[in-house]
Amino acid sequence: MTSYGSYNPVRKPIIMDNMVIALGNSSLSFVAGFAVWSVVGYLQSIDSIAKSKTSSIGLAFIAYPTAIDNMDLPNLWAIILGLTLFLLGIDSAFSFVEAASTVISDTQWGQRYPRMFIAFGLCVFGWILAIPFCTNWGFILFDVVDHYMGNSLLILIGIMQCAGCGWGFDVANTIEKSPGHKKAIYVNTIAFWTILAVMGIVFVAIE
């Protein structure tokens, strides 16, 4: 989102964009919830062995195919499911490449290369990283990567973005405004990050 937002003019109002993104995402999640929980409830009602595989990749590759086998025209639903997963993969790949290529293109050394060349290099790099997932232990590797990148890494990235926006952006100019501004930044920084570190360690330890 940060990369996509860089295409907007500096003074562009973003309230409407935020509303559209938030409502669109939440609406899609609300509708998708009916599909997910109807499948989960159905597997529970027939006491299927797949009823416990209803999270992460187990939902897409175990629970849904098991439910499809019991539907009318299972081959048709299997094709639709495969096409949906394929389009989701293409959509995710587009987002990854576009976000990374935007950051690279905004750097001084990245501006020397065509945008198409940067995108091609990122696609090749991603293809190389994806090769281990095609091996016999690729499913286990995918589950591990999905867990840590989808949970722990996203939290860490969010914390780092908050640190950059709240304590890194324009901090030098703010400190120079007055002794009060300088003292406020130091006090807020120490208080916030100390509490965050202590509480983070405490709650991880008692989890």
C-alpha cells in the first residue's frame, strides 16, 4: 500500500481511498466467510477426516477439495477452485512485483534501468526462490513460510513502519524547533519503546 500510494499526488485527499479499500476488503472477507464456514460446517456434519484441516493451506488444498468431492458436478467445481487459486496467485505475484519494483525505481541507481527490466529481474528472482516449494518437502516448507511470514514478519514490518513514520520522518527538523520539542521526542520515544519491548517479552513468555 505504501508503494501504491507513492503514485498519488502529494496533496491528494486520501480519506475516500482509505474508505474504499477498507470497505472493499472487509466486504470481501464478510462474503468469503459464508463460503468458508459453510464448508467447515458441512465437513463437521459428515464427520469428515478433513474437518480439522480448516486453516491456512489446509483449507484450500484439503478441506475444499474434500467438500467438492461430495457436490454435484465435482469436476466443474474443481476447475473453478483451481482457476480461483491460480488467479489469486497471479494477483499476489503482481502485487509483490509491483511493490518491489516501485521502491527500486524510486532509488537513484534504480532509475538507471527500465521498469520492465526491473520487473523481469524480480520475476526471475521469485521463480528461483519458488523452486524449493516444488520438491517433495515443499509442502512443509510452504506451511512454515506461510506461518512466519503471514504472522510474525507482518507484525515486525508494521512495528518498523510505525517507527519510521512516528520517530524517523522529519525528526531532525522537529528537534530543532525548540527545546520542548526535543524533550518531547526523547520522552515519548523512551516511554513508548520501553513499554513495547517489556510488554512484548512478557506476553510472549506467558503465551
